[in-house]
Amino acid sequence: MIDFDPGTAAPTKGTNQRNGGDLVVETLEALGAKTVFGIPGQHALGLFDAMGRGNLHFVSSRVENNSAFAADGYSRATGEVGVLFLSTGPGALTSLAGLQEAYATGVPMVVVASQIPLDGLGARRKGMLHQLDDQKASAANVTKSQRLIQHASGIPSAIQDAWTEAISSPQGPVWIEIPQNVLLDPIMVPPVEDALAEAADNPPRVELIREAVKWLSTAERPAIIAGGGTRRGRAEKSLLSIAEQLRAPVICTPGGNGAFPWTHELSLQSWIEDRYMTDVLEDADVLIVIGSSLGEVTSNYFTFEPRGRIIQIDAEPRVLESNRPGLGIRADAGQALAALDEALAAAGAADTTQRSWHGTSPEDVVKESLAKVKARLESQDLAKELKFMADIREAVPADMQTFWDMTISAYWGWSCWDARQGQFHSAQGAGGLGYGFPAAIGGAVGLETTGKPSRVLAVSGDGSSMYSISELATAKQHNVPVTWLIVDDGGYGILREYMVGAFGQATATELARPDFVKLAESFGVPARRVAPEEVGDALKASFEADGPNVVVIETLLKMFGPTHLDD
């Protein structure tokens, strides 16, 4: 039985009286929100009651962490703000790992969490259900900012401000919490008629762009690292123009995968963890780093020792020069690259006859480097893995978006996946398990709202899939067009490989797991188990079906050898 205190949380069912929950829904709708993810809870019922009077589409997940992943996937797939409704205490806390991924990757989200009634907040411990000493403090590490709204009239402006902050670079999730009584008490505030949120301007400083052009105009061996900020800033067009002006090889990080055309003659693709690529980047006399901290993976596990100068562009000031000194330009990637592109053209830097990598053209350096990577892989007994990834790529339509969990297939995908006209999404920001399937659900729901082809692919391992297995119910309930590929190797495959390599044996990596086909079918979701060599045909058939479906592959995949350990 749900116990409401009539003095502070009187329900409004059966009346025409509006409440704080209506203000939340009205403001979100005015800002352009179409879909909300989350799970109902006692203190949040005012939000859900108000949704019944509005036009927001609600997608009910089964675990709050997966709700956060779904809102994240929705935002990545559509470019819109993801919206998440949370209950108090355990519900709010359960979402935090999902929000860490959104925060680390720069995904714009507005999170509305309920809170206990106002008279329970403060230093006293009244023993209220779900009570925390400071709930919003728990979100401080995984959101851009946190607000507590204490009166209904403050709701529209607070949500509008949160939306503005979420879409302003560096983008990310913003946390709002509203006490139960503020959501439920009758209000005098009129209906919200309009709301406007525009991203704050974040252009580069003119003198920094001018200095960057000086460096690049005299460079012989410029190169570019395109990180996730390139995609978030929608800077792909400017990146292509700059690379062609400079004849600069471009490599994409896992987060930047898709920012540069995969088959372009200047594309080093995404083999960022290969020593041959590290060698090229170290040899650049000017290296442009866009939307990347040059962190663990991008630096080939901190073995990267550049000999040239670095121009680093990032919207997040804490990223600049965090790993390497350089010319730090704090700006939105889209604005910065547009300014740099224009300045290079105006300066006549397009005369690239001097571009030579020790007598070799940049285009030949790219071709030779990719050939070396290919030869290295082919020398490692990885024929099964190479064919498996190629079969998936061939089966997936060119414009389909894909969502990858932290699993061996995804680690391959970071390096070898050509996103083509689709988008590649993974949990590379925070690296938590369970991202792929719920994010894909959110992505598919979002694509449906935009009228685009909405079938998406999620890829998980057997270990990571168990984090989100309950979302089969969500996919079935909402008939979401998502195909879930589960690669079952009997445990945490990448940890098994790491431990065997480091210690000679693996401990605590083996897992008991269900019959995934029967489990999916128990939810009413069609599923099939096929051999690895049949994955392409199975995926093609699944893509033609309606609603959710599952493909299970039982196989042990290996990773390519870690080149950062080479002497």
C-alpha cells in the first residue's frame, strides 16, 4: 500500500487541478521532448500522473541503470536530448553507472529525479522511505550539475536552464530533483506556453586559431586524431575539408569512429591501438587532436611519445593538456574546426606541395600503414575473428546504427568497424557493462520518432548481456525493432584473456548462464542459435522481421595481440 501524507502529498486524481508534475511535462513538451525513459516510484508518481494528461511517450525499462542507457542511446541516435524520470533513493542511485557513461561521453540528457517531501530534507533523519542525506550529491560525479527545486513556480525555468546546460558544449547529463509534495500539490502557475533553450556559444579564441594556422602552414607532416568530440560537435564536414587542405592522415578514436570517411585515401581508419599507427602519429611534426584527451586507449596505453607539436581542441577545459603539452584551444569542435577550415583557406595553406613523410606522400603513408596492420593481423591466427566481423559488417545495412557492449566483439569494432552511413555507438566513455541492448532500445525508439529507418543492432557478450537481460520485456512490450546479437563464450572473455596473459590462468571469469534462446522466447521474443559462420545470414533474416529478436552465437573469439607491449 502506498501511503501519502494528505497534508503534503494529496493526490489529484479525479480533479481538474494541475500540479507540479504537469509543469514538468508541459515544459519538456515545450522544449521539444517526445520520449521519456524511466521507472515509476512512490515519490515520482506525480510525474507519471501528469504524463497521462500530456503527449510524452513513456518507455518503461526494468532497471533504472538501463533506463539511463536507453536515454543515452536515444540521444546518440537522434541528436536530441534524452529525458530520464527517476524515483527517489534506490531508484536514483541505480541509474548512476548509466549516467557515468553519458557524462564521460558527453551525451546531453535531462534527468528528473523525485525526492522525499520538503519537510524531510535537511539534517534530520525522519526515517522516510528512500531518504538519503543528500541525494543530488550522489550524482555529482556523473552529471554536469545538480539542482533541487523547492517550489512549483521554479519548475519551468529550472528545466529550461537544465536543457540549455545539457546541450551546451561540453554536453552532458544535468540532474534535477523535485520533492514529492512539490510534484503533487495543487498549483496556481498557469500552463507552460513556450520554452526556449539554445546552446551557449563556445567559439575558439581568434589568436589561437591564427597560431594554429601558422603551425600548420609550415608543417611537412601534419596528422589528425579525431575523437568523440568531433562527432558531438557535428564537425565531420570541416574535418574532411581540413584534412584535404593539409593532406593530413586522419585516425579516429573509438568515440570518433565514423567522423572521417573510412575508405578515404587519408584515412588511417580506427586502428588507434596498433603500434604502426602510433609510429605514424609520433612522426607527425604537427598533430591536431580534436575532442580527445589522448587517454589510455588513444595513446596506445600511454606508450605514445609524439616528437612534434600538438594542437588540442576540446570543449572541456579539464581535458586540454591533461596528458600532453600543446596549444590548447577550448571550444566546441564544430565551431573550432569551422573557424580553422576557413582560416586555412584564407591563408592559402592549401598549397601542400611540401607535404612529404621523408620522401613518401601522405597517401602512401596511409596505404602502407594499413597494409602493415593487415599483415600483422593475418600473422596472428585470427582468421575466424576477421571473418566474423566482416560477415557482420556485410550483413548490416549501410545506414543502420549499431550499439556495442564492452565485449571482445566491440573491442574489434573499435578498430575495424566501418560505420558507413550509419553510426557506431559503444560504452567507451566509462566502460561499464550492459550498455549495448538498452541503448539500442533507446536508439530504435528515437529513430522511430524521427521517421528514419529504426531497426538497430545491439552486440553483447554473455556476461554483459546478463546486465540487461530484463530489458527483453521492455523491447517486447514496446515492440522495439532491435536485433540483439549475443556472443556466448561462457564467461567474461576479455578478462579471461587478460588474466591468462598476465598470470597464466584465469580466476572468477567463468559464468553459469541461461539458454539465451529459450530465455528470449519466454519473453515472447523470437530467437535463434547459429554457428559463427552463419552469423551474416542470421542477421539478415532478423533484420527483415518485425519487433525485437535475438541471435545467439556460441564461440570463443580472441583479441589481436597488444602492440603496446612490443619492445
